[in-house]
Amino acid sequence: MRTTLTAILFLFVCEALAEKNFSPSSWPEGVLQAYHDQMMSEPGLAEKLKATSLGFDTSGQQGIVATTSGPLAVQAGIHALRQGGTAMDAALTVALTQVVLHAGGATSFAGQLGVFYFDAANKNVEALNASYATVLAEDDPLTIPVYGNPSGRAVLTPGFMAGVEEAHSRYGTLPYARLFDSAIYFANEGFPVSAGFRALLESRKQVITRLPSGRAIFLNQDGELPAVGSTFRQPAVAGFLSKVADQGADYMYKGPWAEKFVTAVRKHDGKISKQDLSDYQPDWNEPLHARINGHEVYGGGGLLEVLRLAEIAGMGKAKHYSQNADSLYEMIKISRVGQVLGPNIVGDSLSPDIINKALPDIRLEPSLRYTDENAAKIYKAMSTPAWAKLEQQAEVVAIEQAATVAKLIAGFGERKKEDETPAKLEIDENARPDHTAGIVVVDLEGNMAALVHSVTSAIWGELGLFVDGVSVVDPGAFSQFNINRLGPGQKMKPGTASCPAIALKDGAAVAGCGVVGASYDTFAHQGLVNLLLYELPHQDAAFQPMFRKNWPPGVTLRQPLGKGEFEPDIIEAVREKGIDIAGVEDPSQATHGSIFVGAGAARSGQLEGGITSGTHAKYILDSTGLIQGY
């Protein structure tokens, strides 16, 4: 009898939740206006929210949401938690809302998704790979047109929405449709056009207005981009999301949208088919794992390798590496191990034969690279002449690879004529395609979701195609070699040296991470070293000075000087040790940084988060509202 009553009660709760709308129209008075004020560069978001019934805090006892962009999306995630949702429910709510707030630019419903999830009840961590898949009919990927030559052949099979549905089916408890309420609301009702959003539209105008499908979204009745302060709406996206919320991801992968998508892409010489979409399935797997300073860390092999080497080097046993030139030099060298042993930013580094000949005792298999025994051998080898020679050889390869990338993105943001050939191809750091959003959520039960989603292309890509308002980007325009190596119908491999990642201690999720930007891997390395080896509180860990990624290779690493950065004498001492690094007074002249965000349970039991306060893509980040707890 008790079982029957429990089942009836459960069904009653589910029906009640299914009927309830979670959209911002139900938020307390003053909350939406506070966020709109922030988008229009008015200060005081925290104070305004504290004046409402919701309040505002960057830590909490029951739940926390942290992300790299979209304070409005964070509030949507917090609302999902307050309604009894799991960390997965909230993380997916944030991701869906972010895509609308990005207008399909940095992230897309036709993009890709990766998730790490800690199930507190079962003490289990799983990873979901919903990355792009290569096209079944693509039989000559090395001829996929590069940036500056828009082509449907550069479009890959999207994984984002299939990943959302799969992740929710395993770890969500809220009704599936409720995840979409905030995204649908902001698509229908719109959001204010900030100066930054308007500038972004202007910078990509030639792409987003290239085709009628984009002009219908981004140009007003006068044929102009929306003005600062106006309301930007996406009714076609709202309609699309309503159908996915009602019919599931099949609407996108097997239904009417799939038909429109294939027709539109093939009209622009694409080879994608309905079979590519109908065959797509996200993959669950058990992530690689290592024990680092008493923490059980789950992540990619490259990340685990760096953490293991940093532990062997004694990071966390003395004062912070940012305060000591010897330690900083060693941390930079450790962070660059992948550039020697591979994989590098656009593929493999040196051939295994070259490495094995120089270092015959070191294992190169991804699952063995970070083991105690192998990492100890790598660390010992790093101080030998053989390693120094490999570093030199690897830099030559990296420079060659960078030149390849320069060719692939030489036409970024340009419309070149057929016969136009640039006299010299320069590497434009601003053109590097790496636009993403990272999310970390912890719920009342201690479950953690660490999620990263991305277009993995230029913002809005180069094709400028939209299907029912959904941006269709072209990551294949700079992934020809990887596509060729994988073959048709295969998922692109997620990154191994960055986030998402999850760390546990004594059975609790103490750290999850997300990262976005050109220095994504080096910021992930340092953020997690600060959290797991120095065991700093999350915000202190994110506020430490961080060195940037040496991209492009062969160019001096330019570190910004000033408050919160490395001291000039320490940078100079590291330079004298052999690292090509220099301090610059003007932040706009610095090598691109990243946004690292982390969250988890503090030693006190409080849930807390942290986010970098430096520059990303040469713009200062206002992080207010990107971390909220309750």
C-alpha cells in the first residue's frame, strides 16, 4: 500500500511540474530588470538582486551554478535547482539559454557538447561525448574549402541537441520540456542589445547578413542591425525550441528540421545527408582517472599528465609558483609537455618514432602517459639534453602547423575574389576560432555537472546559414586534417588537455571546471593546480596570476603587467632561463588569455565558485552574476 501511495505521489509531482512554467515570467519582480540594467552597462546587479525576494550570493548550501558567460542563463539554472532539478537539469537549462543569449554565435543548437557528471548516490563519474561527427559522404576532406570560401562541405553533423536529450534522460528529473522554458522565453520576448553585442554583430555583419536566412534575423525593417538599447527577438528559434521541447531531439535529427537542414546545406555544396542526422548517437564512457594529492580526478589524459607532473615537481608544497621564478619556469615547461609529446593544438606533435628514439623508456599511449611510473620518467627526462632537442624539433613542427592554420583562417571575416592570393599569410591571433561556454553546477544532493558546449568555429562561422533561426556553423573549414584522419561518420575527439573535468575528495565533488579562450589548456592546468595542489579556495585559485598559451608558436609570449599579474622581475628571470616571454604594460598587446571557471564543495561544506578576472580576447570580463549559489 505504501509503495502504491508513493508511486501515486511521484506521478502527481511529475504532472504538477510538467504543467508548471519555469520561464523568467515567473521570476520575482525586479529580477529581470536588474539583469537588463547590467546588459546596458549599469552597475549594481548584486545589490539589485539582494533587494528582491531571490537575493544574491556567490556561495551556497543547497546549490551553485557557475559559467563563463550569460548571467541571465545562470539565474535560469538556479531556478531549475530551486524547483528540485538535478545538477544536470540546471546545467542543460543554462546551456540552452546561453545559445539564445549568444544568438547562435559562440554556441549553437547545431553545435557540440561534452559533459562530465558525478552521481553522488553511486559515487560514479561518467562522460558524455556529443561532439560533431564527420560526414558520411565526405570522401575528400583535404579539399574542404578554408575560411573565406563559405561552403556547406565544412558543416559537420551536430551533436548538441542529441546530447542534451541523452544527458537529461540519464541524470535529469525535471520534465524535459521545462529545460527549454527560459530559452524559449528569451527567444520570444527578447533581451536588450548591449553595446558589446551590437559591436559583435557589426564585426560579423558580412557573415550574418550574407544570406536571406541571416538577414531575416539580424536586420530590422530599415535594413539595419539592431540599435543599442533595442530588444532583440528570435521568434523562429522560439518556434524551433517549442517543437524540440514537445517532440524531443527527433524533431531535429529525424523530423522536419532535419529535412530543411540537409536541403539548405546541400544547396551550398554540402555533402551531409539525412542519414548523418538519423544515425547520430552520443556516447557515454568512463573518463580517464588519476589520484592527485588525495583527489580523485577525472579528465582527459593531457590534463591528468600535467597535474601529475606538477605534483611530482612539488607544486603546492612551497609558496605559489607565481612568486618564484624557478617554480614558474617549471610550471610553464610542464604545461607545454603536450607540445612535445603530442597532441598539439591542431594535431599531433613529433612522430612517435622520433620521441621513442630519444626517450625509449617513455610510454606514449594516452592511457599510460599520466601513470605514476611514466610521469616520473617524463619529469626526469625534462631536464636532459634529449628533451631540449625534442623541444626544438617540436617547435619547428608547431610553427609549421601554425602556418597551416594561418592558411586555413587567412580568409576569416573576408570575402576574397576567386583569383585573389595573399602575398604573405600572417597568423592573426584575433581570428583563432575557439568560441565556447563552460558550465559547472552542484545540486543539493552533491551531484556535479561540468559541461562545455561550442560551435568550435568562428562566431557564427563563415557560411552565414540559419535554419529556422538555428545557426549552422562550419568547423570543417579548419579541421580538414582531423576529418581526414578520422574518416567518415566518426565523432570528432574531445580535447584531452582542458575542461570539463571533475575532482572528488572524500566522496564529495570539490572541483569541476569550464574554460573558454585561446589559452584554454594552460588556464585549465593552472586553475586546477591551484585548486588541487595548492588547495586554494575557488575564487583565490581563479584570481592567481596565470601565464598564457604560447600561440602562435615562435612568437614571444606577452604577459600583461599590473595588479593581479606576475611581477616584472619574475618574468624577466623566467626569460633568462630560456622561456621566450616578456611583460607588456598595455593589456591589449598581451597574448590572448582565457576565462576559467570552477565550482565545488569547500572544506567547510559550503558550495563556492571562482572565475578569472583577467582579460579574454583583449576585453575585460565583468563576472558579476556568472557565479550564483543559494
